[in-house]
Amino acid sequence: MDVHAAYRHCEEITWSQARNFSYGIRLLPPAKRQALAAVYAFARRIDDIGDGDLPKPAKLAALAQARAGVTALATPAPAPARNGGPSSGNGGQSARSGGPSGGNGSQPEANSQPEANSPPGGAGGDLVLVALADAAGRFDIPLTAFGELIDGCEADVRGTTYRTFDDLLHYCRCVAGSIGRLSLGVFGTDDVATAAPLADALGVALQLTNILRDIREDYLGGRIYLPAEDFERFGCSLEDGPLQRGPVQPGPGDRANGDKLAALVEFEAQRASAWYTKGLALMPLLDWRSAASAGAMAGIYFRLLERIAATPREVLERRMSLSTREKALVAARSLAVALRPRRAGSTAVKGAAR
């Protein structure tokens, strides 16, 4: 199978469906852009299963199938025979299953080009898996992190709710911290021990922003993510007031509950902001184009969080978003910041894009 066609398929998914992430992914050099598009395409598949219209048993079965597919890619294949010579592409080789070990992966950026007709073992005829397996052979992508993403999606399907923030934090690390660590495998870094927890924290920040942005939509769809202990702390509920289904004439009690909900949203926004502060410390550990990419993605969500914090009642009434122009400006600003000269002594990154 043509690996180039597989990457084109993943990029088509990314450009058409990654309404926020695509702004950052486009700032990467070609090989990293292709690899991160493959990561996004498979993550999107998992997310679409959870958000789709299938009955619960069918969703869980589809998620199990996705888990089996990516597990097969991460499982080491038998070593080729000594007299067989090197195989083309990734055939006969296993995709990397460990965490990022520094640098950009198995080969320098300039030499990380896919073979035209080399379907990796375990991918079959699945274009997304073909691209993902090739990307994992060229970059240190921790494929096992997709298992965490699937764990989180299974929790969504089962309707899991969260009693404490620690409970919610575990979920956020599954569905978004995993994406941060997968992305780090593409970006590359010399200091994995420091960078991986920061990438995880940045993912948590983005997911908390998503939860606040989608609070109304999720509730109407039968999902509640914010911790029960926080509703109790602020003395409010999603059952009454601005999130109630259908037209409603709010009474004094509804307005009071709405005020308390707005205070809760503001509190959760402050909590998310603290996770951005932690996660953005990742930027100096990346090469400048990877920093621009990650900064653009995080910047778009942080700008949205600022808007939610400034008008917390609005997010209870409608889904908030940034305009295309605002997102493009954030991406451009991120690129400009990344291009600034680095301070003396800042961490260098192996295989940084030129």
C-alpha cells in the first residue's frame, strides 16, 4: 500500500476536522506534520466512536477493535532473518511502543521520508494505521498512550461521572494528557523526564477548557464532567436554570442557581489556567517549529479560556468559540514568539527542524 496515500488521507481528516489543532500542525515541517496528522486521525477515530450514534455495546466493541489495531502496531515483530537483508519501509519492523527517548525519532528529519509501497505489519489495508505505523517507525511515538485515550472514551460511553477533581484529573490525563505525550514523541526533546509531565499538563489544560466550553452541550447530551464536590461547594446544580432543556421562564431560584453556576465556571477556569502555566513550560524544551506548533494549539484554547472566564454566564447559554481570524492571529503570534532568539543556556533539541 502507498504510504504517501495513507498520509494524504490522514491530512485530509486533519484539515477538515481539526478545527483548532490544524493551525498548529500546519506550522511543522513536512515529516512531523504528516506524523502528527496520523496521530490526530487515529485519535479522531476513537473520539468519533464515543460521540457517535451506535448503541453502547457496539461502541465498546468498536473501541476494543481500535485498541487491538494499535496494540498490534506497538507489539514487536520477530526479527528478520540474517540473510534476508533490510526490509523496505517498516515491513518486518515493529512500530515504537515506548515513550519518547529524545530527538526526533529513529532518523534525522531530512531523512525521515516514507517508502512509497511499504505497508507496515499489523496495519492491513487501514490507511490511518498504515500512516501511524510508518510515523511510529520514524519518530518516538508512544503508541501505548492510545490505550489511555481509549480508556477515557470507554468511560464516556459508560456515562462515568466524577466525584472529586482527582477523579476528573485521571480522566483528563487519559483523553488529553495522552495526546500531549503522543505529540511530544513527534516534536522530540532532549529532556524527556522533564518534558513528558509538562506535555501531560498541557493536555489537561486543554481538556479542562473543552469541558467548560461544552458544558451545556454535554449536559443536554447526558454527560456531566465537572466534579460533584465542586457543585456542592458552590451550592448549584445543572438540573435547573440556564442549562434546562427547552424554553423555560426562569424564576428567582433559577437565576440564583445561574449565578452560582457562573461562579463555578469562573473557579474551574482559574484551575485550568494554572494547568496552562505549568504546561507552557514545555516550550523551551522544543525546537522552534515544534514550539510554534504546540504554542499555537495551546494559545487558541487559552484565548478561549480567557473569554469563558471573562463571561462565565455566556458559556451556560451557548457554545463559545473563536473566529477563524482570531485563531490565525494566535498561530501567527505563536510563530513570531518561537522565532525570537533563545536565551543563552536554553535547552537544545536534537534533530530540530531547519
